[in-house]
Amino acid sequence: MRPEHPLADVERSLAVPPRRRLDVLEEVDADAEALQAELERRGYGPAQARRAALRRVVPGTETLAQLEAQHAPPLGRWARGTGWIDRAERLGIFVATGLAGAVACITILGTGALGSAAVLAWPQVIVVALLAANWSRAAKRLWIDGDLRPELRRRLWERQIGLIVLAVALGALGAAREVWGAFGALEAEAFAPPAMWDAVGRIVSFAALGLSAAIFGLFGWLALTPRLIDDETMEHRISAFFASRLPTTPSRRR
Amino acid sequence: MQATLSKRINELLVLAVLEQGPAHGYQIALSVEERTGGAFSFQHGTLYPILHRLETNGHVRGTWGGEGRRRKTYELTDDGRAELAAGAAQLERQFRVLLELFGGTHAA
């Protein structure tokens, strides 16, 4: 098994934006190598020099915490400084709940969701709340913690897509159900013009709610995309950094 | 208090080394160790938060260079030079007070 690079653990532990993480890794790695060479010139054996160099430059737990505090995004530094960091999650939940509440009011007014349409209208409200919560989690990771790793990023994106599809499906299903109900009433010839306009209103409301939720989910994620692309580029560079630096063992150096 | 004083001393040590000329991180670490006879040394990467803080405060300037491989070099800024002079004078006053106090205790 190939030995792990001495900075691999630092890369895993250091919760800062990838751009900053790469800077730290490159700086420390270049210093470790130069220091090792310098110590060898001073008579250390290669293995001894390597150990001494790594001991001096590879950040320990306390140093990592200091670097994280220094290189957190500006919003994260402000949140840490004011103590809002602990409240960020709660704020996200509050925003998601508030949004869901607003959608609930629109739903009740638009679809008459307190009646028979409740079975499809209320799940839509829950989907909007989940979309907002999912987005808040990703946004907090990016702009407060500064560190959204690929695995979590992929999971959040998959969840977002799943919720968008669900919102559209519920909207379509609600609209179809209303259409079906309207046709039933037409066949029974119990469909006065005001009732018809009510039915059209409910059909449009269901469809619009599904579509709005989908647009909200998509555009919300789109707002994160420039930062996500930048992070991904930096993560590729971090991978390339590790790939290009096989651990320098004494036997290989000799 | 102890942590603050130690942080301050470490910052001034780095600035003092950089007063001699630009240097890489490892050179600063080695130089501090040598010039203080091993009384001060940076282990486990403790040098980096100090350098990055000094850089954020504008006391040192970090420049990426190197061919093929990026290396960071630090140099003292004018602000850093002023900070070193002010910090050294302040430390001197503080230590003089402390030494007088200890001297008085011994005499008593």
C-alpha cells in the first residue's frame, strides 16, 4: 500500500475554503522539503531530517484551529466574532419555516387546501420547506464554514434535484386531479360558470406552485454555482498536488 | 496574559528576522531558533498562523513565486518595521519593570 502524504491529514482536517487549503498545503509542503534539504546539509540523516522538518512545519490540532479561524470566509469570521455561528443553523431553520409558512398561506388562498385538495397541497408546502432547508445548509457550509466537501456537496445536490422533481410532480398531480374533477362535474352537468372558474383557478394554482417551487430550488442552487465551480477547480488542484508528490522516503531520495 | 505576551513575542521575533531581508517560512523558523539559541522555536506549524496574521495586518507581505512549484516568500513592510520598533520598545519597558520588581523581591 502506498504511504500517505504527511499533509493528507491536514487536508482532511482543515475546514477552510479549498483555495485557502491549497495555499496552506503548498506553502507547508515547500517549506518541509526545503527545511529537510537544509537539515541534511547540516549533517542530519535523510530520515532524521525529514522527521525534524515535518515536526516543525506540519500544523498540529491547535495550529489548524487558528488557521481555520483566520481563513474562514468574512461572513464566518463575523459570525464567530459575534457569537452568531451557533445561531446560524437556527436562523436557517427559521428562514425555511417562514418561507414554508408564506407558501402555506398562498396555497390555502390559491387551491383551497383546507378542503379536499389538502392531500396534495400540503406536501408541496413541506417540499418548499425542505428545499429551503437544504439550500440553507449548503449556503452555511460555503459562506460561514467555508468548507463544503465533494461528498456532502453531491448529497445536497441530489437531495435538491429530488425535491425539485417532487415539487413538479406534486404540482402536476394536483392540477391533473383538479382537471379530472372538473371533467367529472361537466359530465354530470353540474358545472355552473363560477364553479368552472374556481376549478381553473385551482388547476393554475397547483401547477404554478409546483413550478415556483422548482424555479426556487433551481435558481437557489444556481446562486451557489460560481462558488461551487471555483471550489471544484481548487479541489482538482489539491488532488493534482497530492498526485504529483509521492511521499519522499529516505530510500527513494537516495 | 501569558498567551498574549507569548503571541506578541513570537510576532516580534518574526518581524526581527524579516528585518534582515525576505525569507521563506522555514528560513524564518530556523533563524529564530538560531538567533535565540533555541530559547524560542516554532513546532507543529505554529509559525504559519503568526505569518498569516502579520500578513493580514499588513506588517509583512507574502509573495508566491518559484518555477513549476509555488513557494511563498515573506518580506517586511514599512508598517511592519514601525510595528517592530514600537513593539520592541514596549516589551523593553515591560521587562524592565518586571526585572526591577523581581530584583526588589530578591533584595527584600
